[in-house]
Amino acid sequence: MNTARPDPDALLRAISRQNGTRGRLKVFLGAAPGVGKTYEMLMQATRRRDAGEDVVIGVIETHGRAETEQRAAGFEIIPRRAIDHRGQILHEMDLDAILARRPALVLIDELAHTNAPGCRHDKRWQDVEEVLNAGIDVYSTLNVQHLESLNDVVASFARLRVRETLPDRVLDHAEIEVVDIPPGELIERLKAGKVYVPQEASRALAHFFSHSNLTALRELALRRAAQAVDAQMLDYLRAHALEGTWAAGERLLVAVGAEAGAQEVVRAGKRLADSLSAPWTAVHIETGPASPNAASREDLAAALHLASQLGAQVATVPAAGLAEGLAHMAADLRATILVMGQGASRGLVRRDGLATQLARLGLGAAVHIVPRAASHAPVKPRRPAAARDAEFDLAAWLLPPGLLISGALIACVTLAGVLFAALGSVTNIALLYLLPVMLAATRYGLWTGIVTGLLSSLAYNFFFIPPIHTFTIADPQNLITVVVLLAVAVVVSHMAGRLRDTAMLSRASAVRASALAGFARQLTGIGAAGDLGRVLCEESAGLLGAYTVLLMPEDGALVEIAASPPDVGLQALDRVVAQWAFDNRRPAGRGSDTLSAAEWLFLPVEAGGKALAVLGVAQPDAGADGAQPVRADLLPMLTSFLDQAGLALDRIRLEAERGQMRRLEERDALRAALLSSVSHDLRTPLTSVIGLLGNLVPADREQERVLALARAEGERLQRFVANLLDMVRIETGAVEWRPEPVDLAEAVASAVHDLRHLLGTRRLLIDIAPDLPLVRLDPRLLHHCLINLIENAAHYSPAQTPIRIAARQRTDGLDLSVIDEGPGLPPGAQARVFETFTRLEGSDRKGGTGLGLAIVKGFAEAMGLQARAANRTDGQGACFTLAMPGALLWKESDQT
């Protein structure tokens, strides 16, 4: 019966693809430019378009090739976005326009392209990820030399290092189609000028486009496509719980033991994987408690670290036996070749018989045994005599502590048996000797239990079987008793030892799972980055037995927020390495491929596709013996810690932003309520006061002047209250406009009339041509806009200077401007002047409430206008303009 179950991760990926929540990516992979990737992509896109699907071009690079340009004709093209970079206009793909358009399929050429500064993402493949997440299918193109994993390989024979690369994981779930032509045909196309212009083609033929280079690139493209197909096949097998090796492609599993020759096995596995162009995994099977030999632990850590440096996936798996563990891993990985070393015996199982055990367990992989010659064994430096004496204790080797304790227990049982024998009964004394046997086997292992069983048999024979105090057995029945006791002791010892090993393995696994669960549980209750950093540093330090420090960005630099121990200090070089790891989102420092001269290893803490912090790890004695900061077998668990910490940091950041937004919303709601309350409470008494002032009859000129001034101030206060009400309407979204044809000259005259008391003898220059068309606007909202603009100009310009109101028609609309002769606006304040409660010091915009221009902007946008502010170009002063688009101009055809 098939007891396998689907892999959860593979099953989730399959369900996601079936639900259509993510778009599908198809990559047209080629060996070099000019093989026809873009042309083939357009051909297949044409078929989908002709079938009725919505297909658009996001970006296509034709490089002047006539065939490609002809094939691209007829497609809808999303206009590119213009970006000003250091005075040069660059055109990049408009990601937001594609997402707003939401086609069924978009064509995005050159997947490895680097975007210009100012784009949302640094790389085009990141733009493609966002498009795919929006549920849009993507066709794209790629040359094999742009893959990150093949960058060094291509540079080794092409003498050219490609700068634009993308991670291999981008292709993990993509459909790949290889576009391939023979090298000779590509060279002929190059000579014919179908790839580059003649001058560039000559240079390319002399350097990159040699027959040998193209052949090697062609092989890399075919191999990489085969690997992608193999990975997708494995994903399908795991999602559907299908058994079997499915050896369509080679997959290697390298068994790494805790012996001196383990690194030779790793190197042999790497050479074999390279020769087969196959993925490989290095695994260590834990079949018992950790070895007490420090040298063995160092050999194992060094071998696993070497495997990770050479590109292998590294794993440490607990199992009841070496053969069972290897067979399980081989079946899980669908390995076709198992590589292991020829070493010494391990427990009761010799490596010579391991292949037989694997065959008995149904291993479906070939076994490759790496012989280890004595001359190839790594030579370790001779250690001081004192150190060697400390590691080798002859007495401890001859009489292990467990055997001494077992001997003491046997003595106690013998003494108890002698006391029982004195009472006249020796029938069941033999059963007492099973107690030290079971205790020794369960606590100290199989061999100690067997030796204890043998000693127990001898003690029982010597003290209780006649003739006593001799090892002679006179009665055959007593001989049977001794043999049965010894056999039971051996069987119980073996079973108890296996049970002990299994329990210790389960305990080790439980400890790791508990550590991860405990760490996750601690993170759920943390609300500050400092507390999270302290927990992460303490847990990581306990796991690795190392110093740890967490750094996070603050004011453009990385600062230490937690460390274990707290007094850890970083040198200048360490900070440079940490900054590099943070900026590039890659490990750096000791034990990595970058800046390995540092004593610290820095690992980025990421979430949401960006680095949030960086964790530094260093061994306390790293400077003395060059120890690696992180053992390779502990790296997966540390990675899990960092992943969980990244998610927690991202959660803390989002909670802080949400709290800030909530405070802003509460502040805005309170301000709106206050404005509404104040304005309504003031409006009624103001209306009464202004009415009473208008009914009073002055007795003389002085009273007439005072009443006029009081009436003007009352009207100004009424306008202020009206502004408060208007601002509340704008912020609550309650502004409604009813368009009708408006004559701008009449609208300006009405606003000037309402401001007659404020303007007084102020000179106004109204420059509005009588033949201007009517404009479809809301007269009431336009009246408020003009009132505030004219009042603003009168308030912030000298009284003896005129205010000009001008209207000019453009080819695509009409501008209505209010121009003063005040000091003007400070540099960079043209947009800020329209913000609520903004008053610009050092300009003609200081003083007042700061509401008038904000109301102008709000009402203008409600009517479809644009409010602009600028300094005059023909003299001193400011110019405020209401820009009206051509769609609002009244035409003869609009009359019905």
C-alpha cells in the first residue's frame, strides 16, 4: 500500500497555479543575442491574440531588426515612462500602466534588464514578479549568460563577465522554451548585419561570437532548460505523492560522515555533479548521540561547510540507522546516485555491508563508493603534548565511568542476593541481575550493557551456583540458568540500547522543534524592535555557542540594537561588511564568499523582498583557530530563526505604521468635528450682527466710517466661517458640483462685488476677452475660489499696487489667473502653499488662517480644474491660476 503523502509546499504551489491567483511566466531562453527569442515570442503572442485574448506589449527591444519590428506591428503598445536621470531622459517600462490596463498577456523583453534609477524596482525581473502577482501572464526573453549561477562559468571561457544577472529561482516555476540555432547559422546572421550593425558585428565576431563560445553557450542553455523541467517534474511528483526515482535527469545524494575523510567524499560528489550537470545534496545521518570526540565534530562541521560552499543543499537528518536514513533521503529527493565514502565501522554496521542493506531497503539509486587512501587522508597539525595527554586518558578508556557504575550496581545486587540467600531462598536471585543490565544499557549504551550482562552472569555463578566461590558449574541446570541469563542480558541490552539511541534522536529533534516553536511564541508577544533583537541574539547565541549582534538602519546608518553578550563591540571593518550584507541582501564576512577577512559573519534579515536588519555571528575564539561562525548543519535552523525574525520585524513596522495612521485619522476627525462645531456656532450670530449693522443709519461721517469698517470686518469673519464649513465639506468628501455654462467675466464681477468693502479703493485690472467661450462649471464653487484668490492677493500685496485678473485661452483649455505685485513665493513653495493651514514665512503668504488656498485647491479639483501657484516671470509678485481643460469649454454643439 502506498503510504506516501503529498508534499505540503508542492501541493500549495500546485493549488495556487490551478486557482489562477498568479499569472504564468514563459521564458524564451537563448544561448546568445540574435537567435530569434523576441521574434519567436511575438509569433506565439500573435497566435494568442488572434485567438481572441487581450495581448499587449509592455516593452520590446527590436535593436533595429526589420523582421522583429514588422512582427511587432499590430500589437497595442503600453507607452514607456520617461525618467530624468542626471539631465538625460531615459525610457523604461511603465509598470503602473500595465497593472492598470490588466491585459491577459503582456510581452516584456529582456528579463535581466537593469532599470534606471527612480523606478520602483532595480531589476526588470522584479517588475515581472509584480505583474505575475497581479494575475497577468507574461512572455519574456533571456540569454543563458544572464543567470547568476552560470555567470562565473561563462566568464571562464568567454573572457567577459555579464553585469546584468538574475537569480535562478526566477525560472523555478516558469515555462521555458529554448530558442536555438546552430552556431554557424548565427555567425552568418551576424555577418549579414541581422544582429548588429556592421561595425558592432565585426567587434562581436572578434570577441564573443566565436564558434567555441557559441557552442558552449548552446550547451549551457539546453542543460539549464533540462534542469528546470526536471525540477518541475519533481514538484509534480511531490504534490501528487507519486513514488519512484523518475530518473529523467541525474540527482546526487552525498553521505557525509563524522570522519577525517568526509571532505574527500564531498569533493568527489561535487566533481561528479559537475560532470553530470546535476543538482546535489549533502546529508549527514544522525544515528545516535553526538560523538564525544571533538575532532569528529570538527571534521563533520568542516565537511558540511565545504559542501555548502561548493553549492550543495545541506541537511542533517536523524534516523534509527544509517541505511534507513540514507534510503529515506534518497527516496525523498528522487536521487539517482548515492555517493559515500569507504570508512571504518560504525557501531555494529560496517560500511562494507551498507550497500547490501540499502538494496534490501529498496534503494532505487546507484551507489558510488569513494575509496580513501592513507596518503589522501588530511594531515592535521601536531598538537602540543599537554593537549594530547588531556584528550587521551588510558584509565578512562579501560574503565569507562558507565562500567564503573554498573560494577557498583552488580556489587549491590550481589550483596542483596547474599542477604536473601542467608534467609534460605536463592531461586529468583538471578532475576535481580537484570536490573543493572537494563540500567547500563539504557543509560550508557549497548556495549556497556553487554559487558554488564557478562559480569552479572559471572557474579551469579561465583556467588550463588554450587560450588560457590568458583566459576565451576557442577549442575547442568545451573549452566542453563547462566546461559539464559547471559542471553537475556544481551537481548535486553541490544533492545534497550536501540531504544536509548532512538530516544536521544527524538529528544534532539524535539529540542530543535521546541526551540523553533519557543522562538516563534516569543516573537508573537513582542511589539518593539529592541526586544525582538534581544530575543534573536540570545536564541542564536545559545544555538550556535557564539557571539551575536543585530544591527538595524537608523538615519541612514546601521546601529546596534541588541547583542549577546551585551558588551560585544564591532570594528570599522566589521561595520563595512555589515553594511555590504544589508545593501546586497547576501551573507558577507567570515565563512562566506565576500569580505571573508572579517571576524564576523553577517546574515541579512529579510521580509517582503527587502532587508530589514542584519545579524552578526562570531566565535569567541575565531581569531585563534579560525573557527567558522556557523556550523553548516546548524545553518538551516539559523535560517529559520532569521525568517521568523524578519516576519516579526515586518509585523512590528506595519503595526507602527497602522498606529500612526490611526492617530492621524483621529486627529483629522477631531479637527473636522471642531471646525464644524465652531463654524456652525458662529454663523448664526454673525448673520444677525451683519444684518443689524446694515440697518443702522449713521448720524455723521465718523459713524458712517465706523459702521462701514464694522460691516467689512463682519463680512470678513463671515467669509472665514464659510471657509471653515467649506474645508469640512472638502475633507469629508461632501463636495458636490452642478455644472452649468458660466461666463467668466460675470463670475469675476460677482466676486469683486462681494469684496467691495475689503477692496475699497484698491485698483483692479480685469483682462477677460469678451469672446471667450463659456465654461461648464459650478458657479457657487467657482465663486468661492475667486473670492479666496482675490482676497489672498489683496491681503498679501501692498495696498497701492493693482491686482490683475486675466483669462487666456490655450489650444487645449483656458487659464484664469489672479496676479499680484507682492514679494512672491519662496523657492519650492509652489505646491506647499495649497496645503491646509499652511503659512509661508518670509513671503507674501504669511499670516491668515491658511485655509483659503486649500479651499481653492479642493473646489478646483472637484470641478476638474487644476490650481497652480508660481512667481511672476514679468516682474515681482505671485500668480495663482485655475487651469481649465478643453473638455470643460462650452461649444455650440453642447446646446440641446
